Amino acid sequence: MEVVIVPDAAAGGELIAEAMVELLRRKPDALLGVATGSTPLPIYEALATKVRAKAVDASRARICQLDEYVGLPAGHPESYRSVVLREVVEPLGLSPDSFMGPDGTAEDVRGACAAYDRALAEAGGVDLQLLGIGTDGHIGFNEPCSSLVSRTRIKTLTQQTREDNARFFDSPDEVPHHVITQGIGTILEARHLVLLATGERKADAVAQTVEGPVASIVPASALQLHPHATVVVDEAAASKLK
Ligand code: F6R
């Protein structure tokens, strides 16, 4: 695992966007796994700026989601499909056909999870997977005690994560209780994992991820098992590293 400490979130976004540009120059149809939440927004802004400036041709890039709420109606502005379309697919000028994610509206949720794992494999696997981290050390929505070999499946959000995500909804009660998330085993199959963490609230989780034992109580610690994992942290999120 490599750890890169940057001065602030904007610098982290710039650094990771540049890595994505380099990947797209080598492999124009790379499959880019994206996360939602606040942390990756500087990455998406920096990447869209580079694409608009024609630093790279991203027209063949493919995008896939890490996770999705269960039960939000199709087109709900906070479904992760809507968020990724708004924050990533449209700013990069890509068509919605270049983008895939788990179906959080499916009646057969288990079937939708298995179908998503199959779709990722059939697409050739994820080339670069972006990750944020929860204050409790989750990646995707693999909450503490998730199996480190888990596949895409339905998970129940902890009260802490629902509170953390309430800012995106009109009322805390509207935050869904369930999500479909790539499993930790699924995430570890991506060829390059890039986790960005910013702000002091993430400092404990970052320290446990990087310096603690590999343990399911801190799902992000599974990155230690990956041959090519990069953890980019700003100074506040790095403040509890030894
Ligand atoms: C969302 C996701 C989550 C977030 C995490 C941090 O797709 O995978 O693991 O990355 O909850 O969220 P923010 O960045 O909003 O602090």
C-alpha cells in the first residue's frame, strides 16, 4: 500500500484525476469505478476540467458504480445512479450507455447483486476503483464486520452511516436503511484501488486502515491485502498516522 499525503482536498483531487488521465491515455476504454459522497467531488471536478481542456480523450471511458441505495425510486436525485450521472457521466460528456451500476429498484435484490458481479467480470474487470472511507472504516457500504471476501450483496446501513448521509436528504428519516454494495472481495478484484480521505473526521479510520491489523472490524484495512492500493490523505486525515 502506498500512502500519499497532500496539503488539502483539492490537491488530492488533482493528483488522482491525473492518475486517471494517465490510465485513459494507456487504455482509452478503461473501466473506472466511482464512489459517491462528498470526498470524491474534487476528483470529478479536476478530471472534467482536464477533459474539457483536451488533456485526454475520455470519450471511450466506461464508468461503474460502487454501491446503490435500495428502494429509492428510479430517478430520485439522491439515488447513486442519479448522482453519478450528474457528477461524473454528464460532466465528462459520456453517454449514459457507458455507465453501469447495481439495480436498487429490482424486486429480486439478490439476483440484481449477482447480475452486477457478472456484469463487472464480463466488462473485463475494473481498472481503477475510487474509494472514500466512512468514519467507521467502511468502504463501499461494507460496514464493520463485513466479510473480507464478500461479493456484491445487500447490506443494512449502521445508524452512524445513516446520520452521516442525512445531509443529502430533506429529513434523516428519508435515508434508506439498505444498500447494494460491491463486496470487499469484489472491490479487491479491481486492478488499482485509490482511496481518498480528507478532513479530521476520517483520521481515526485512516490510521486503523493503514497502520492497524487487517480486520473485518475496519473493512478498509483489506486494502493492505491488495497489490496496488494507493491511499491519498490530506494533512487533517493523516493527523493520527504514526
Ligand atoms: C459511497 C461510498 C461510501 C463513501 C463514504 C464516505 O459510494 O462508497 O463508502 O465513500 O461513506 O462518504 P463521504 O465522502 O461523503 O464522507
